Amino acid sequence: MENPSSHIKKSSSKIEKEEEDPPDSSLFIEKKKFLILEPRRRIGSFLVVKNDSKTPKISYEINKDHFGIKVFDKFRYSVKYPEPVFADLDRKKKETLLDNFTYCKTIPLSLISNPGLFYQTKKPFLKDFIDYGLEKDLPRVCEIAKLKPSPFFKKIDETNITFQDEVSTRKLLPPEKCSEKKIILSISFGKDSLLTYGLLKELGWDFHLVFVNDMEKYNPNELKLKKEIIKTFSKEQREKVIILTDDTDNIFRNPKIKNNIAELDGTNAMLSFALELIPVAYGYLAKYIIFGNEKNLDDFFVNGEKIETYPSYDQSSIYTKMVNRYLEDLTNDNIEIVSLIKPLYNIAEVKILYHRYPHLLKYIMSCSSQMLKDKKWCGECHTCFWGFLYGAAVGNPEKIGLKENFFKKKYLNFCRLFNPNIQKVYEKPPAVRDEQLLAFYLAYKNGYKGELINLFKKLYLKEAKNRERELRKKFFGIHSTNTLPEELKDKVLKIYREELKDLGR
């Protein structure tokens, strides 16, 4: 594990090196002692061993259409698949999947658990990479929780993680080789996944849609609204949406978990999503799993301890490139994570969605506030403000259901442009401020009125005019394409160029 002092802002050459090479355990992860314990025996469907220590135990169970995670001998959380997705995997493949998924979802507990964790599993193939992802996401978690990350880096080094068996799990292979012409699209009905759907549909690609229901216990109102959207979308677009039910994030919402820290459930989230989607991908022999990771998620800020802090490191290009190297090994090059929208910033995505796929706007639901009731926008959060601002910049936000004027003074605190010390971690990277500067300028030119428009004119109109060319080039530009599958790259870029050619200069 890196010493916390090594997290000082890296030079550009160090970042380039990091993009090239996946983490090596000798560089990133201090070697831990793995205990070889008694051969496992089964009680029911849980993997168990004789263990008299007080170390908290974590295990899993396998059932026909779902698997469950057992935490500290008390709490059980599961991922449920429609038949026959999970049932079709043989037992050894399921165990390999769960050795890795269980560790990925629960290793953040090591930060709040004493004296360590005991896994009644084999050592996961992806252990070193999962540890690395946790470490890189710690600055974000601590920023949200208003804690210093240094003590947690130290705790990672000192925590004793033991496994039932030190032998790494097997590879996870499909019944036949997966095809580059088949895709699994994780759809949440936010702008990212709907734009991706529009692109795939236009290009006539062979894809299957999967919605992961991970909010049922946490935010039932959001789920109710999403189910209504899925029903309408499926009927009108004639699409089947496969639904997985995943409540494993609730491990960190259980009131019996002591010393819990908000956002721990979000570490390595892209990897855990990918792992639980592998049975679906194998069922359709699809090589690519598509997520909606846009360019904004490559931006970072430097926190109070001079550490680079990503709003979601697992959605960055660096992480994506690394995870694909590990998945290539785990699956014999049968699974790869890609993103069609990684070359685009938010405002460019919204522009393309509004102007090329306007028929999809009515399905957009990005707000996940617990204040949701009978409408898909709460009208009282940062996400709703963003939806309105970018809609006003390139189109008409009423088309996505935002009829309130968010340029009123009461929404001032939701805007990064007017609040340089804003607390929401996703709005702290400096690029967010500049993207909002451009969006306000375009909304002003589109004739929008309101107290925030007046404030923009007073404080920032001159800057926006002077920097217009620079801002357009960046935020309507097409950036790195290394997350686009080769089979789709040229066709997707052609669409982007058509839609953005008059805006990026």
C-alpha cells in the first residue's frame, strides 16, 4: 500500500504512467499474511470453517436465481436475477464470481471494523485491484464525511484480512467465446444511459438492456417512478428490460454497523456492477458491458491534504483501463467495460440528446432524492438544478419535465459558479465551474430570465464572452476515445462530429 505521504499531487508524467500500468501488488498493496485454515465444509449453502476468533466473518450463499452475502454472522444481502440467468452458471463459476464480488462489496468494512475481517472464501483473483480502488476512492469518501484520509490509509495497512484459502479463485469463463458484436447496456434512465441507448439503436447494434434495482429499500419512491418509466419505455420503444435486484449497498446502511461512514458503499462500484452483470453477459455471449461514464468523471480537485480527489475514481478513464486488464485475465478476454460517452462532457451529451434523440427526453429521470413523491424531479436538489441549467443552455428543459424556473434566487446554493466553496463533492473539480459558466452564457443568449441570470450578467458575462472560444472547444469537444469499442468507434464519432461541429469553436 502506498504511504499516505505519497498521495501528494502527482506530476503529469506519473499520471501517464498510472494510465499505462495496472497496479502491481508490490507497488500499491503491502503483502498481507493469508491464513491457511481447515478445509471448508458446508452448513446449508454457506461456506464456513471452524473459527474461534472474534474476527468478524463474511461469507456467501448460492441459490437457484440469486446469491446472498452474509456479514458478521447476522445480516444477509442479495442479488437476484431473472431465471435462468444465474441458474445457467455452473457451481464453480458462481463461486469464482462470488469470491470476487463479495470481497469487492465488503472490503470497505475493514475501515470501520476491528480487529479485521475473516472471509470464508478463497482469496479473490481481483484482490489487489480491489484494494487499490478502495485506496484511490478514500479521499472522496473522507471529503464527504469531513474526515482526514491519512488515518484510514494507515488503517488499511494495519488491518488483518484473512481468507479460508490463500489459493486464488479460478478464472470465470463463458460456455462459448463472447462476441464483440453483442452488448449489455446498464440503463438507469439518466441522460448517460439514454444517450447510449439512442446511439446503439441508431447504429442497429445487438444489445440487451439491464436495469439494476438497488434502491428498493433505500428509496422506494424512486423505484416506483422508475418502474413506471420502464413500463412505458418498454411498451413504446418495444424493448425488453432485464431487471436485477441488488440490495448489497444496504450493508452500509444497517444501523447495527458501528462507526459507519457515508459513501463507503460506492467504492469500486463500477467493478461490482460489472461482476454482477457477467452472468447476463455470458447468457447472451456479449463481450461488452456499457456504462455511462462521461468525461466529467476524469476531472479531480486537490483536497486540504494536497491529495488528488476524484468525485468517482471508479468511473475515470484510468480506472476503466486498469479494470479491463484485470477482467481480461479473469475472463480470458471475454468481458470488457466500455463507455460510448466518455469522450463527452455533460453539456455536449445533453445537446446531442436534445437534438438527435428528442423522443427519449420524456424518459429521463436523474433525480434520486429521498424527497421524491409522485414526480420524477424533486425540484430541490443539485441534480434538478443541473438538469434545468444544461437544458436551458441547449434546448428546453420542459421536455424532460422541469417546468420550474431554476434561475430564481432560491436556487443559488445549488450552483457551483456562484459558490466556489460548494460542499457537494461532484461539483468541486474546477472544470465544473467553467462548464456552468458556459451553460449560463448559452442560457442567457437563449433568452432565459431570472435572478441568477442577472447575477451572472453582473459577475461573469464579460469573462464568458472573453473565454467563449476556449470554453466551447473544451466542453463541446470530443476527447479521448480509448473507452470506445473498436467496432463502434468510427460510427459513434461520426455522430458526435455531426452534432458538435458548429458548437466546438
